[in-house]
Amino acid sequence: MNTVKTVRELRAAVARARSEGKRIALVPTMGNLHSGHTALVTKAAQRADFVVASIFVNPLQFGPNEDLATYPRTLAADQEKLLQAGCHLLFTPTVEEMYPHGMADQTIVRVPVVSEGLCGGSRPGHFDGVSTVVSKLFNMAQPDIAIFGQKDFQQLAVVNALVRDLNMPIQIIGEPTVRAADGLALSSRNGYLTEAQRATAPTLYRVLKQIGDALLAGEQDHERLLADGKKALEDAGFRLDYLEIRQAVTLRPAAAEDQDLVVLGAAFLGKTRLIDNLHLSKVP
Ligand code: PAF
């Protein structure tokens, strides 16, 4: 596996692979890789002949009071994991390579509606940063397919809308969330949790599952389900950001008759913000 830092080197390597008739997959990441990321690379290796992963901690998607400076950077360990998972090329641009004209004057790609509310409401500008960097990575690598985790459910919806609305010839594949044995969704930010917070963290998924089970059993009172869920999270020690039942494709608030639903939650344990979701279909 080669590691390249410049767009020129990335393009040359991808062009070589393409000239050999290879199908290209891209797995964009911010590094500090765990088995959720390597599952994306494994899927990419099954679906394409040449797998490109990127590691770039994108300043444009972090708010002023967020963890950009402390976000874990673990390149050597990440390279080893990518190699084992079947990655062929790793792209690790610097901030200057990604934003050579500075970030203040950078053209911004904004996806309306699906990027509003939920994480977009709590993290203003976050999805503009994501859709801009993902657009740039797509233009740089020009993959046939790109793989994202379903753990960032809203991000996946934003990327799907971006590709649809801008006619990008890229197939987006969402891969199921990888969880620890106790149900906690794997996340680079889990490393911030203290031992006691780590023991509490799986409650977020337990609450989503309780709501999901009730919906599947025919419960239609979303407000009551959400109120019970919020109380359970707060009793466990979380500071709630949001807990919502939405239509899975549009992310608009769900009505009792909607069938394709997603329950989404974001909550803080101390300073660490955890997100998770449960996608469910009420169609028999
Ligand atoms: O999910 C992430 O790690 C990031 O948001 C992404 C998609 C790599 C864009 O920076």
C-alpha cells in the first residue's frame, strides 16, 4: 500500500489503476481507525479492484469549540490496519494541499434540508464542511464507488443528496454500524470516555432499541416514546442533544403512518458527544 500526500500523486495512481481497467473505490476517513472503518475498506475491496482510503482531519467541519486540536492522529497504526484490510492507496493531504487558497475563500457545497436540524442544528456549518470536503475528495479521486458508515446516518443522507443533486457518477454505499459487544457504536471519540462513562455509553443504543421495538410493536405515540427515552438517558447521566424519530430518507419528522423510520440520538457524557441511530421498517 502506497501513501501519497498530494493530489497530483493521487490522480497519477488512480489513472494508472484505471488504465489497467480497475474499478476504483474511495473510503474517506479522518483516521484513528477502528473496526468500523476497516469494515468499510473490506467492503470496498469486495466491490472494487483498487481501494483508495483518505485520512484528513477536516478543519472545515469542526466548530470553534470542538475537538479539532485534540482529535486523535494515529497514522502509523492506521496504515497498518488499512494494509491488512486490503487498501491499495492511502491519501493523507495536508490542510494546505486540501485548501491551497485558504479556508475563508473556499467554495462551499451546501446540501439543503437533510443537512438541517439534528447534528446540523447542533453543529452549525458542520455539514457544509463535510459536503465540501467530500466533493473535493470525489473530484480528486474520481471513484466509481464510495463507502460510508451508517453510524453517521445524517452524513450518509447528505452525501447521497449531494451525489444525486450534482449528478456525480459515483455509487454511494452505506455500511452497517459496527458495535462493541455491549452495543456501543464504535467511534473514534469513544477513546475520550472515562471508564465510568464507557460503562454508561451503551445506554444510548439500548434506548434507541427500546423505542424501535415499541414502534415495531405498533406504538404510534412518538412524543411519549421520545419523552420516556429522554428521561432514561438523563437518568443514566447523559446530557441530551437530541432524540428524534424521523423519516429515514428525507429525515423529516415522522408521522404515525410513516413506515421507513430512523430513530436518531445524540447526547453528551461529560464533554464527549456520542451519536447513534436505528433504522427500521414497519413494512411487514
Ligand atoms: O465521517 C468522517 O470521518 C468524515 O466526516 C468524512 C466523511 C471523512 C469527511 O471529512
